[in-house]
Amino acid sequence: PHQDLWGDRQFTAPSRHVQNMAPRDSLAALSLIWCLQQALMLSFAKLSTPFDQIQALLLVLTVFTAASPSVLCAALLCRIYASTIAVFPHAWESLYWCAQTDLALLLALLTQMKRARDVHAVKFGGWLCLSAINLFPAQRAAVVHDASIVMRWQLAGWYLSAAFFKLNSSFLDHRYSCASPYLAQLLAAYLPPTLATTEMAKLVPIAPIMVVTGELTLSLALLASAASLGGRPAARLGVCLALLLHAGIAMTPPPNNVGAFSVIMAARLPAFTDGATLARAMSLPSTASGLVEWASTFGIAAAAASAAARATTGTASKGDAGQMSIMFSGGLDWSVPTLVVMSAAILRALILEGCTGRKQNLTLKLGDGYSDAGGAYASRCAPLLIAIAWLHAFVGPIVGVQDLGSSNMYGNLRLHGGSNHYLTPTNVLRLSGDTVRIESSTSQVLNSLYPGEISSVFTLRATRVLTQANHTGRQFNFAMGRVLGAWALPPPPRGGLGDAFVPYTVPALELRRMLSEARAAGEAFSLVYTVLDGAFGDEEWRGSSEGKRKVRVSEDPTRGSAECVVLSAGGEACGVDDLPKMPPLSVWEKALGVWNPVPILPGGHPELHCFGP
């Protein structure tokens, strides 16, 4: 046996036998939670492609081999590809977060596998590929330990950025905030039907400050834990608040039930627990009290799933338009019971840490390491991974190189035409071009996505709560259709202003993307837009400015006709610099991603209305 650099323990031959479902160690425990989350993500795709089927097979093998290093590496590589290259640029921020945490685990695993290979080469006098893919018990623990150090910093940065970007004038005004529909839907769905909507409406004004305070508190607690400050209480506070936040998100009725996001984040919060204690918390019950705990957990999960199902109405209850959850199947949003089970395991681990006196492994500093392998990971990989995570968290919206897929979800943050943030500018480089207002469009392809109103899915009770709180009762979520598909967006509300075309603004770059998509669909369409004057302005400017150039483009490929005229110049033909005449987006322009349309509602509202992620 070879002496372990973690201490006086000695390496023993790694086990090769197939394990049962109960995790044998911290790596198996973390992988089991990860596989559960990934399996639910794959179920939405219904394993319709060979690549999905390969991923599913790797997940099964990962579970039944108790996280065999080679199998887990293959599974991680597949999911990293599926969360980035396979979906870019039509992806939510959570997919990019998944890829980064998965990469942290993958590199920690590969680092220890390299050392295991070197140890076996010394012991047996050569390369033994089969042996090289096994890890000693202490190495398996080191993989989770090293990866968790990075994941703590990653998660703390992402939660903090989500709270930071909500510090803007529009989000903090409950009449326009994206927090208001969430609270109104929860109140309308789960409070007694005898309670008057006027009473519930009194609570809506606290929604923005409640969300910001909660997110800031949990992110700072997680950040303190990542920095080895605050000890166990900081980690407990951050994790518990995060699970509470995600429970509220998952239980929100459609169209705001992003339970998949909650499950994704819950699957990564074990990084703030002790790995060995987590494995113990997830072990199969062997006592009567343990059986009662498990039964209670599944009972709560079933009750929560049933309550969420009763709160889901209309087409969303069938998994059609308005159903936001990508874990919805058979009339049930599986993200809800899954989140309950995951939360129970994480909370049990936190409780066991307190009962046993076992301290969380929070003291590793970058560059220290437990071994030569851990030191290499901490000194080379960890700083780069953490830097990428924090750059992705904060820099994209500020510099102006990312909108969809950044940490501005449900934040009412304006990323074109000026900033509404109290502390920072946005889109500083303005690489996305001038602000353009879409006045009208007959394109079915474009109108099915832009601006993406989802208000018709609200129950009548929720709408009443919102309107009685001086909210318009309307919400937009273009990203829902862009990521899931246009089928996910419901038709606009019928009657009143819901029947009218809703103007919206986008950067010039996004309009060029829109025109390319309308042309690729081969449909006849007409679109009128105005290029606004100046780089910045308020909501009045965005909604009613005459602009510096108003253009109408009309095309009908079936007749071979295409017309582009400048209405503001007496109908003269468009020039080569007008957007419809410009070439398709270049590679670097596509790399800037997708930009959210920002709706303009009638009535001269002084703040930017909620438009989803």
C-alpha cells in the first residue's frame, strides 16, 4: 500500500463491485443527486435523439457503479456539451451555471484520476488503464472536497449577481416589478378562496423588497461560507434561505413555475455540506425512526406535488402553452416532489453535522491542497473557474455582451437605451447597436415570440390581486418561447388592450436576427420600426420618441417581392446602411447572444414593465 498524503491513512485497492442505490461515500452521494436532476432534464426531451439516449445510459451507469470515475467523467462531458454548445445562444443562465459547476467537478475528478494512474504505474511498473480509472477512498473524498470549494464561490457569485441586478428603479417599484406576479400567484393559489383579493393585494407592495432582501442575505451568507467566515451558521443560513426561495419558485403556478431551475440549484447546494455527512444523510433507513423520516419526506413531496397540480389550470395543466416547467409530465410537475426530496437530504445533512459535531470542510485555501493533486487543482483550475463564474455573473450585462443567459433573470433590468440600475451602467460598449422600436409586424414567426406576453395564463384571482395592487396584471417572457419553443407561449389576453399589437424595443443587432428568421421561414411579412435618436433615454423616450429614422420593410417570397422604404424620408428607398439591407449576423455578432424585447404598454408608464428572464 502507498501512504496517503492526506495523513496517516494508507491507500487500499479501490473497490470494483457494483454498489446499491445507497451512496457509499461523498462522491457517490453528490453524483446521485446530480443524476436525479439530469434525468429529469432529459425526460423533457423524451430521449428522442441518440445523444439523449447515450446521456441517459451514462446516468444509469453512474448510479449503479456508485460514481465510477470513468463513467462519471463521460456523463459530465456530455452534460457540459448539452448545456453550452448544443443550445447556445438560446439558453437560460441556469444551463451555463450547470456547465460551470459540472466542469469544476470534472476537473477535480480528472486531477485525482491522473494521480491514481501515476500511483498504479509506480506500483505495478507500467500503465494499467483499467486500474487508472479507479480512485482510492481518500481521493474520492478529495474530488468532492476540491470541487465543493470552487462550487461554493461559483454559487455565491451567481446568487449575489441575481440580487445585485435587481437593485433598479423598475424592479423595486411593485407596480412593474417581476416580483409582484410571483407573490400574487402564490397568494391567489394557496390562500383560502374566502379571503378577499383586496386583502391579498395589500401584501403585493412588499414583494420587491422581500425578494431583494432575501436574495442578498442568502448570497452574502453563502459568500461568507465560501470564504471560511461565519462557520456552520453561515452555511446553514444561506442554504436554508436558498431552499426556501426555490420552494416558492417551484410552487408558483404557471407561467412562472420554473421548478427546473429550483432543482438545478438544489442539486448543487450540497457543496455547502460535509460530503461524508451527506452520504450518511442519504443512506437507506435501517431504524424505525429512519423509516418514519423517509415516509414523512415522501408524504410531504406528494402533498406539495398535489397542491401544485391543483393550482395549475388551462392549457398549462396539459403541458401545453403556458407550462414553464421542463419537468412536467403526466399532469404533474415533477420538479416539486424532486425538490422536496433533495431539500430533505440536504437539511438532514446539516442537522447531522450539528448533532455529530462534525465540522464542515471549509478551511481549504487556494493553493494549499490536501495532496499534490489537490494542490494542482487549487492553484491552477480553481482560480480560473471562479474567475469565469464571477465574470459571467457580473460583467456581461454591464459591458453589454450578454442579455439572455445572464444573471438578470426577472430583474426588470434595462440593457439597451440606458440603464435603470441604481449603482451601475449597462451595455457600456453598445456593441448591439442603436435602440430600435418595433411599431408593427405581420410576421407570424416573429409575433409568436416577440414580445412574448404570458398574462393570459394567470388565473382571474391572481390578475385581480395584481390590478388591485395597481399593477397592470400583465407580464412578458420572450425567453420562455425562445428557449422552449414558440409553442410554450400562450396567446395574448383577449378583450381590451390584449388584442392590440404591443410595441417593443430591441437593439439593432436583435432586429437583424429577427429579419433573418422571418426570411428563413419563407413567409410574407411587413414590419415597421423606428431607430430611436440618441443612445439613452427614459421610458417616455423609448415609447414615443419620433426617432431619427422610421422604416417599413415588406417581403413576399412567393411573389418574389421585397420592398424597403424610409417613411421618415418621404418613402425613399432604404440604403445599404439600413438594417433590412445589412448582411446576416457575423460569427462574432452571433456570439453576443440573444437580446430580450422590452414591451411598451399604453399609458405612459414611468418604469420598465416586467419582461421575464
